[in-house]
Amino acid sequence: MKLLCSSSSLAFIHSLRIALAGEDIETFCSDAETTSLSSIAGPIGSAGRVYVLHERDWNRAVEIMKELSGPTQERMAAAPNKGPLPIWLVVGVSALLVAALIGMLAG
């Protein structure tokens, strides 16, 4: 038995457990009940933990956990950061929408 994940997010712990069960990977979850209190009332419980029972399933379990975890900092940093729209564009589009709305209400 090997610790795969420790998290205070009840949703993530149970999503991971369900995803692993879908791949026929046997797991054990500990402290899942106190994690539910932590998710509702803030950080008052201990973290829920997911253990993988068999060593042969470890690599696949890590892959599944990474897929559920979302983008890493490196992948997020690689995405181009588009700045805010120019103010003239926002004002112009807003003016057109207001004019269209007035035209529809008046007509």
C-alpha cells in the first residue's frame, strides 16, 4: 500500500477514488469523513488520503491523478497571456449595443 494523494478537498478525493475504481485500481481512503467537515467549514479536519493497494497499479494511478489535477504551473505559464481589451473597443461596442437597444425599444 502506497500513499498516492493527500488533500483537504473532499470532491477531489472522491473523484480520484472513483476514477481509479473505473480503471480497476484498488484503493483505500482514510480520513474522508473529517475531510467533509473541512470542505464545508474551513480547514478544521485532517486531509483525506488515497492509497494505492498494489504496486503494479502505481504508474497508472499517478497518470490518472495528474489528469484530474488539471494544468500544472508550467503548462499555465506557456499559455499566452492576452491583456485586457483596449478601452476604445469596449466603449465603442457598448455604444453600439446601447444604440441598438434604444432602436428596438423605440421601434
